[in-house]
Amino acid sequence: MKTPGRTLFPLKDLNRNQQEAVTQTEGPLLVLAGAGSGKTRVITYRIAYLLQEKKVPPYALLAVTFTNKAAGEMRERVIGLAGKEGRAVWISTFHSACVRILRQHVEKLGISRHFSIFDESDSTRVIKEVLAEMNIDARILPPRRVSYLISRAKNALVEPDLMAEQGEVSRDHLMDRIVQAYRMYEERLRRSQALDFDDLLFFTWRLFEERPEVLRSYEDLLHYILVDEYQDTNHAQYQIIRQLSARHRNLCVVGDDDQSIYRWRGADITNILDFEKDFPEAIVVTLGENYRSTGHILGAASCLISKNKGRKEKELLAVRPDGQKVSAYAAMDEREEGGFIAASILQLIRHENFSYRDFAVFYRINAQSRAIEDTFLKMNIPYTIVGGVRFYDRKEIKDIISCLRLILNPADWGSFERIVNAPARGVGKASLDKIRAAGIEGLTPEEAVQSVLKSGAVKGKAAQGLGDLLEALLMLREKLSLGTPLDEFVVAVLDETGYLGALQAQATDEARNRIENLHELLAVVDDFLSDDRPGEISATETLAAFLDQISLVSDIDNLKEEGSSVTLMTLHMAKGLEFPVVFMSGMEEDLLPHYRAQGEPVEMEEERRLCYVGMTRARELLFLTMARRRRLFGQYDNTLPSRFFTDLPAENVELHRETVYPIPGITDSLASLPMPSEGKVAIGEFTYVPEPVEGEDRLRPGMQVRHPMFGVGQVMAVEGTGPDARITVYFPRGGKKKLIAKYANLQVV
DNA sequence: TACATCCTTCTTTTT
DNA sequence: GAAGGATGTA
């Protein structure tokens, strides 16, 4: 059957089950891919197989993932296997795919195809405005909660009316107001011609529901659909997938219920658990051999996850030898924990031939990174931190992006309000209120400005500033329509709006830093322009494509593998990655599992899955560390070891030999546990010495002290006594600082 | 209107 | 111990 001279499809690279997952191309297929079982390989081979063996044209394939990084890697590997043809396959994230569909068809739903994409901070801003207008006290109904509820509703494809119906059943006395807030929020978004992240999915679903001919055009095109990380799909994504695959039913979903960690964002684990119910003819292939981790690491992780109830019963077999046991370490506090991690890294590099890039440190929340960063800085360990404050969340970047959005979408009130007084133009709250009032009748922000200027409602400095802004916007739109290249155009925005000038005039360190960030944004633009993207003709379209791309990037997307540094990130970011050596820090009650998950058994299971995801990232060595006390709210608290320690089997895990403190559930091969004695508190099997908050009464002016951030300095004055004493210190590295004793953590040198 | 200062709350996790 | 909001002052 094979034509001579043509290379055979490399099916022999795969094990039996992987082969089945690749070659079972027709009909619904569920691939249960355990951690490290070669999932990406199966997906990419499957795509290549469809192209080469089944002669499926590339445009008939759609593969969706959750992150741009995953999509990018998938594309690279498909191109590697299938060559040029692979380039034409539609491989994308859910959100980007929806944007692409909506940009083309959303006008059928009465929304401008130049719609803005509101990110979370834009949405929060709108919600706060709405709640303020409704005169709702933030303590009764916090904006965060409203925002969460609206998002959850949208992910479940629930519109305000339906929410109201459901609310009648639940009889939440706040429900009326929440529904009203939802309605007003929607109304504001529509007035700004904006969609939020959840809308991208919701409106795609609605488009397909209301315009069957549009759905049909995609159905005609897409004969094979593949969904990665299926366990993390929410209801909206699930429905979109159903719509698209209803006709051909060649739907392949790949996932692992044990790695579902996005419930809080609407992910519905029943989508994967019930796949066989939804598609009765589905074939299920289980990939149960783990090629990544050593036997001890896998044994420990498998035992942990087996304690969960809501999962498909299955076992993951270790292909690799046992290796070293998982090591548990209890430090006195988070600084010592960081010290242990740093020392271990240096030691492993020296003695075991690892390099910096082989290490990753995971934590539950971003705030934990500081202590680790501090020690790494001190011990000169290069590190890359993923997540935290995103580049695109920086004020100056958001301002410029808002300006670009407003240029494209003049109805975008959110962006307008952001930039109307950035840089300062003398337009304060009073003027803005007048503009808003003028705009209430469906005017665009700029029309509203014109109206208040004409009526004389705004005068003086504010009027001058607004006039300048209008002029700048007008001139920039003109420049864009003349086809100014994007890089040149962004520079023009920086100049014409006076943004750069205002920063330069400030001449502070902070301003210089912001300018630097803006230069980085220009580098991003250049990067974007150097990608080949066929099909964009005008400068306007290029700008629109640029904005779409940066609206949908996450921090993980920029993680490069070639660097030589230790990677620091949250457990959530770690999904899909692997490292030779992994440290999981903060293995404590209230951190992992997080205190917000206490109580609800479903949430506790998700925390356990999170722990499982972290552990299964490790190839050779895995360390679980905790601190007996930790400063998280600026204050030290004693901790309890994570309950997950007690889920681990003794044969795979041992207490690190340098640990001074015991951990319940972890066998110490050397010593027996010390008995509780006077002055100690026994909690369960664990013993604590309550750590007194250090009194700083011993500090006197003239003394040398060390501060974790500013280094060594000299005490200039002490006001008051005890933990609340105010201490003035002069630091050669940081200048004069006024510190509160209990927070400052000063050490006498 | 802008800036300083005090107070509160905050911490999950992110496309 | 930061960031955002509220309040007070120039």
C-alpha cells in the first residue's frame, strides 16, 4: 500500500496504546493521558497522521489548547513531523480561536467587529462603577464577588434573565442586586463595544446558536477536531466543541481528570468524566505508562491522588527505575526554607552535574516567591520568575494599549477613562463625571467631550487638556489610515499624547523604569512585525491583530527553555511542564491546601490534584519543603504541615537528613521523634515552640542593623517600644527609611 | 485638581 | 508590607 520511496509513518516510535490513540481517527475518542505518558507526542503524531496517511487537508483540522505556549509548541512539532502542510493546520487556544471567529462574524450579533477585549482589570473597573451607581456598599457586595459570579454565569452560558430565574429558587436576598449589576455590566460593555474574556466564548456559542449558517460554514470546513487539556474545559467551551463536532463527530479529546485544576475558573471536571455518556459510541484509550518520573516520585504521586474520590480509577505505571526517594524538609521559617532550596541547588550543581535550568521551585501563591527570591539573590543563583505582575498589567503599558484600543474602537469608554488624564491633563473626577453624563445617550467618549466643551460645562485647564487629547486622537487616526507602520505608529502615540514627554519631565527612577518598559513594548511590536502573518493588508488590520495577540498572552507563553536559570512559578503555571529537579515549597495547611479550600470536599480534592500536578513535573528528584512559621500577611504565623504529607507512602518518601523538625506521616530513617516538653505546644503529632514576635526594645540610635531588603544601615531614631516601635534607619543602599519594628525584621549586626 | 497621608484589606490559582 | 481607597490639605 505504501508507495516506494516514501518514508513510512513513524508509528513504531509509539507504544501500543499511543498507536491506537493516533490511528483511531474516525468517531469520538477519549484519550485519558496520565501525567508524563506522552500526551503531546500522541497529539502531534495524530495530526501528522491525519495529514500524511489519511490525506486530510490541513484546513480541515482544528486543534485547541489552553495556552499560547502549548499551541506554539504543538505547531512546531507538527511542522517538524509533517513539514509545510503542518503550518496550515489551525492550532490555537480556545480564546484566540473565538476571537478569530468573532472578528469575522460578530456583526451579525450587532457588535462592531472592532470590539475591544476587556481584561480582568477593565471588567473590575466597570463593575465598581456599576456598584457605585447602584449605591451598594462594597462591604455588603464586594466587586470581586460580583465579578466572580458574573464570570461563573457566563462560563455556564447563563444570561441575566436566567440568573434571575435561578435566583428565585436559591432565594439569595442579594441575588436581585447581583442580577441587576450583571445587566448593567453587560449594558456598559455593549455601549463600549467591548467583550470580556468570558464573552469571547459566550458570544461564539451564541453566534453558532443564532446563526446556524455560520456554524455550518465551520462544520463544512472542520472535519477533525482535537481538544487538549479537556479536563479544564468549562461549560461554554464544552458546548462550542459540541456545536462544532456535531456533524462529523470526529472529536478527539485528550486529558487527565487528575490534573483538573481550574474549577475556580469554571472548569467542569464532569466534561471529561461524562464524555462516554455524551458520546456513547466513543472509544476510550488510556495512556498509563509514565516515561517521565522515577519510580519513587511516581509512587508517591500516585498514592496521593488515589485518595481522591471523584476520579476515574486508574493506575499509572512507572517505566523508569525507582531512583531516589522523595525528600521532605521542614524549615524553621520561610527564609530558612529558601536557604535550604538554594543550598540544595548549589550542591546538586556541584556534585551531580545539574545546571540551573534543571531546577524549578513551585509554590501555591505568588506571594511566596519573595522569600525564595531573597535567598537566591543573596546566594547569587540566577532565576526566572513566571507570573506575578504581568508585563501587560503595568500601568504605563496598559495606558498605551488603552490608547491604541481607543483609536481603533472610538466607543471604548473603558479605555477612554483610563487615558483621559494619563498623562495629567487637569481632567479630574468632576470633569470626567460631566463627560460621562454627556455620554449617557449613546455618544462615544470623544463626542461627549466635544459636547461638554461646546456647552462650556468644562472650562480652563481641563478644557485645554481635553482639546489636546481630541486633537491627538484625530491626528493619530489620520496617521493610521495613511498606512503608518505599526512600530512608527506606536512611537507617534507616545509622542502625540505627551505620555513619554510627561515621564521624561518627571526624571525619577520610577519614571525611567516606566520609560524602559515602554521601550520593551516597542520591542514587542518589532517582534510581532517580524512574524510572517499573511492576509493583513492595512495598518489598521495590523494594529488590530497586534492588540488581539497581546490581549490573550499569558506569562507562561514567554517562558523560554534555553536560559540558564532556575524557574520559579505557581503550581498552576507548572501544568504541562517538566523539570529534572523540583522543589515544592510551602507544603503547609492553609497554603497547600489553601485556606479558601478548607471545608468544601470538592475543593480539597482540587488542592490534592494541584499537589499531584506539581509532584509529577519532576523527572529525577523531588523535594517537598515546608516552614514551621511563615510570614505571609506581613506577620509571622505558626503553621501546620500539609495534610498531604500523610497521604504519601513511607516506601517512597523520607525525611531529609538535615531536617531538624519532624513531619507527621513522613518516616525519619534516623531519629525518633522528640517528646513535647515544657513551653511547647503539641498539635496532633507535631510539636511547636511558639515563636515570640521579637521585641525591638534593644535597638538604640547609632546601632548597625540588617534589613532583608535594604541591607545594613544605621539606626537614627527609635520612637516607642515593643513591636509597634517606629524606627528610623539610614541605609546606604536605600536612603532613610521609617520602619515599624514588628514588620521590619531588623537584625542587630 | 493634585498630592500626601492614613486606613483597610489583601492573597489563591489565569485564558 | 503593598496597593487601593478614603480623607485631608495646598
